Amino acid sequence: MPYKEREIGKLYYTIGEVADMFRVNTSLIRFWEKEFEILKPV
């Protein structure tokens, strides 16, 4: 199955929405926020 990029529908997403998009737990998103300075919640 070829890769298909999603259209960006909005500028901001909840942590739950991001976790669903990447099929990971919200705790992993929180970990990434601490590890990588470029990821900053608004």
C-alpha cells in the first residue's frame, strides 16, 4: 500500500489526537516533549 500524506486540517491538535495519529500512548508524547526541545506544547 503506497504512503499517503494526510491533509493538514487545523493548526493545533490535542495530545490525544496526536497520539492517535501516531498510534502511540499520550505518555510517549509527553516523553518526547521532554527529550526534544523542538516539541513544545502551546
